[in-house]
Amino acid sequence: MIVITGGAGFIGSCLAWKFNTLGKSDLLIVDDRGTQSPKSRNIAKRKYLDYFEKNDFLKALSKNTMAREIDAIFHLGACTDTTETNKEYLWETNYEYSKRLAEWSLKEGKPFFYASSAATYGDGSAGYSDDASAIPKLKPLNLYGMSKQIFDLWVLENKLQKKFVGFKFFNVFGPNEYHKGEMRSVVHKGYEQIKKEGKLRLFKSYRKEYADGEQKRDFVYVKDVVDVMVWFWEHPGVKGIFNLGTGRAQSWKDLAQGIFEALGKKDVIEYIEMPESIRDKYQYWTEADLTHLRSAVCRHAFMPLKDAVKDYVLNYLEKPDPYL
């Protein structure tokens, strides 16, 4: 049985979809708020063995009643709100919970895969290398990034990168992100704007070296993300903390043009003021260094941005049922 925490969330539900396409339905979904959450629609089509609330899952682990049944844990559950300011909540949700699952996996000798984040890289001045020697030098710009950084550091301090696999997700977009509110991708929010108003709004740049719309991010499609995660599951000898992005930074303008093109519409982009609350925490350029991933012999070919946006828009957002 494969456990997926955050299994009703964005990436977690897509991972469950991927395993289903491979004929695997022996999945245990762990999340919160169950059928009362909008996330429940993400797993409506999924085949899985059981569902646990996140705290109930911890209780079950403490009783050690499922040790023989669990083959691996994909820990994707977390608070992913980059604007969250409650330190205690982030500490408990993104660090303490992760640590308890990791310690259980270590004790029972079970494979443990977990979600880190490119938010740990901060403004990028320390580079985007996922090398173990580079990670301690990183300075996240927000509390969310810090919560992920602290867990990465715990893994490194205990030399668990030789036993676990961590994924530093870059800007992931795709089906099943609809419940995320303001944390949804610009692809989804932009699609809604274009359909309603015929235009898309992007933040102005506040750094002279970047023109409006030319701020760049490493945008990666969720289907590519889950393909890479399954590759690691299929190659149990490969361990470490790895960047999971395309390795190619592209502008917000490129992303916007991809949405307009998919819809067969002319580009109409409006540049708006960025909220002052995030101006000093804004990442102007991110690009995954894939040296480590490629040295692990993961040769996955990431989908070009325009192709990924087109697939998302035409095969999901334009359909009555946009879920995987």
C-alpha cells in the first residue's frame, strides 16, 4: 500500500491519478476535512483503498497497526500558502508533522518521499543548486519557504538524504488546483480573466533589469511532476533532495501568450501594481538546476511550456469536468 498525504490536494491527487493509470489502486489517501472539502472532487474519480484524516493517520501510525501494509509514503500534505503568517501553524504542519512521518519511515525501513519547495531559494542570490552543501546557505523570503527549508536542514543534519527523497517543486500548474484560491497558478486565474474580460492582468516589475511581464519562473506541468516522482519510486536506489522543475526559466508574458494562443485569442495584457506586502518577497527569476537530477540518470523530457498550457486549457479548463 502506498500512502499519499495531501492526497486530495493538487499534486497529491494527480499522483494518485498517475498510479491509477499504472494499474495501482492500493493507495491510502491522507488529507483533512474529508468529503466536506472542495478538494474531495479531486479524488472523485480515483481508485484507492481508504481515506484517513491527517491526525487520525498519525494515531494509526503510533499504534503501529499498518506497518506491514505500508510499502511507501509520499508526504505531499502541507500548508502551501506563501502568504501565511502563523509561525506556529506552519511549524506544526510543515515541520513537526513531516518529522513524525519521516521518523516512522526510518524506524520501519519504509521508503519516504517528501515535498520541499523552490520557495527555499529566496531571491536566488545563493543560486538554485540542490546540492547538499548549497542548501544550508539558502535564505527563504517568507515563512512558508522557511518551514520547508527547516525540514530540508533536519534531513541533511541527520544524513537522511541518503535514505529519503525530497522534491523541491518549482512553479507547478495543472488540473486539480482549483481549490487553492489565490494560490492557484496564473494559468488558471488568467484563463478565468480572459474568458470573463478578454484580458489578463500581470504584476508590474519593480526592478529596472526586468521589463513588465519579463519576470521569469520555472513553470512545470503537474503531469511532468508526477512522472518524475513515479520514476523515483521505480528506482529505489536513488536518494537525495532534488529540484523538480524544467530547468528553463520563462517569462510571465510567455505564459500569458500561451493561454491566449490556446484559446485562439489575441494577447491583451494589463500590468497592475504589485501589493506592497509582497514586493520585497517577490522572486523575479527562478530556474531549477537539474544537474543533480540528471546525474541520477532521470532523463524525463519535460513538456514545452506552450504545449503544457495548451493541454491544460483545452483538455481540462475548457471541458465541463476539468478534473483528472
